[in-house]
Amino acid sequence: MSGTEPVREGELRLEVVVVPVADVDRAKDFYASLGWRLDADLAKDENYRVVQFTPPGSACSIIFGKGLTDASPGTFEGLQLSVYDIDKARADLLARGIEVSETFHDVTGVFHHAGIQGRVDGPAPEHADYGSFAAFSDPDGNGWLLQEIKTRLPGR
């Protein structure tokens, strides 16, 4: 069986983010439509179900289901997906029928503000790494961002 290296002493790896959803099957259909890998769909009873998906190339997965979180569906924002080419990633989402914003960068040139405050139309100047974004939401309103990164900062 192949997989990633085991967790080493002193490491803290982000493995899973629990995403609050109202309708598990609707969320499952949505995340499958993104082309993400379905890792598990386990139900112990009618009040406890775990569905896990992993985005392509990611070491971190998302989990949603029943009996997993008290967070209200649709309350997560800023869930971030790093992509090499934001235009291609955005086009892929659109081809899959996903509503996705136009590409934008933040007025500060640093990160992005909450919501739509501080958005400037178009990619960051010269497609600067970490500076270009596009946004989409799952059916419950949990907010996702694409962030373009071609060359990582040292040490990342």
C-alpha cells in the first residue's frame, strides 16, 4: 500500500477540515462534481455519517456529514485551494458548472479582505505569486478561494 510518509515526531500536519453542510447527499454530489477524490462514505446510523473528499494533489481532506460539528451550515469562508494557474483552474470550475467569481486581487496586495471588500478586478500585477484569487461557494454557502502560486516562498 502506498501513501504519504508517516507523521514524524514534532510534526503537526493539517489532515482534515470539517465543513458544515445541511444536506449530505447534495454536498457529496457537489464535491464529486469538482473532481475531488471520494475517500469515504461511512454511516453508523441515521444520525452519524462521515463523508471524506480530497482535492487533487492535496495532503489535506475535507469531511462533512451528520453528527460531526455544531457549526451552522454555510458558515465557513476562506477555505483556500492553491493552484498553479488560476485561469485554468477557474475555467475548469466553470466547465463543471460551478459559479466562480472573476479573478481578483486585493487592494493591499497582501492577502484578501473578508467578503468582497478590497477586491480589485483582474489578477495581481504580473500574476504575482499569492496575489490572485477567485471565489466560489458550495451549495450551503461555505466559501472557497482559489489562490495562484507558481513559486512558493522559501521554506514552504
